[in-house]
Amino acid sequence: MLTDNPDDKQFHKRIWLSLLSHRQWDGVLNLRHREGAVIPVKVHMSAHMSEQGELLHYCAYFHPLESTEELRLTEPMAQTKQSPH
């Protein structure tokens, strides 16, 4: 489960399409803390390939958005930003 809303299949589909076609995805996810709070997190996911072009693994980097200002600055990313690579 990637987000607080596991029923958002279209959102998850856009993430996977970006990973498969561009080998990366950047955006904001709302993750639920084990204590129940929802935390907005800036995420960069990327596919790591072998020299032969085979998928080795996926990596994800998370950066909690601490302030309203950080969240406002990343709002355009919330709509599944796709990178050209």
C-alpha cells in the first residue's frame, strides 16, 4: 500500500506506468503513521537496471514535508510528475 487511500487504483496505476515507461516517479504521498496521523511525504522512486537493461530493483526516497510552505511548493508534484528519463 503506497498511500492512505488504498482504493485509489488510478493513482497507483499512474505511479507504476511512470516507473515502467520512465523508470522513475516523483510526487507527494499521504502516508499513515503507525499512531494514526496522516503525514504528507515527498517521494522519489526509481527503477535500477543492470548493464544489460534488466530490472534489478526499485528504490524509494522519502522526505517528510514539515511545513505548509514545503507542501505548497510541492503541490504540482502531487499530480504524478513524470520525468523524461
